[in-house]
Amino acid sequence: QVGFEVVPDEFRGLSSLRSVQITECERLKEIPEWIGDFTSLKTLHIHHCPKLMPLPKQIGNLPNLELISIKRCRGAYAEWWRDPTLPDCPIKQLPTDKEWKWEYTSHDSFC
């Protein structure tokens, strides 16, 4: 287990990553806004991070993102996860020919 509360800036240089998986980071509270620089990212999996706050809206700037999977991260759900019709929803920034596939679960007796 990694003890970071925020993804360290050292990871910022890895912007060519195509897949990111963050699992069981119990202290992780924040995904930084610079995740929007990961323009090659196709899949983002975040599982079992109970203290994680809502993801930044820069997620909507990722042109190649195909799948977001968030499981057992109770605090990670911004209002736009539940209601993508909200005016500031990052999903609205996607090109009209692109659609995200996402899955999320927020209920868990362990969180």
C-alpha cells in the first residue's frame, strides 16, 4: 500500500500512459487536475480508495478515454456522475461521436 494522500507530481511526466489502475490506496484523497494532461489514457480504474474525493473535471479533457471504472470509493462521485445533464458536466465536453463506458459502485460496508 502506498501512503500518498495526493498522486505525487513525479507521475506527471508519465502522460503517455494508456492505462492507469489505482487500487487499495486507503489514504489517497485526491486525483490532481493535471490528469487532464494524460491525453493517451484509454482506461482509468480506481478501486478501494475510501477517502478519495470527487474526480477533477479535467477528466472530461481526455480525448482517448474509453473506460472509467470506480468501485468502492464512496467519496469519488461528483454530482455529474449521477446527473450527466448538469451544465458543468465534463462528459458534455466529449466529441459527439464519442461515448464513455463507465461503471461505478459506491456502496460498500468496508468504506
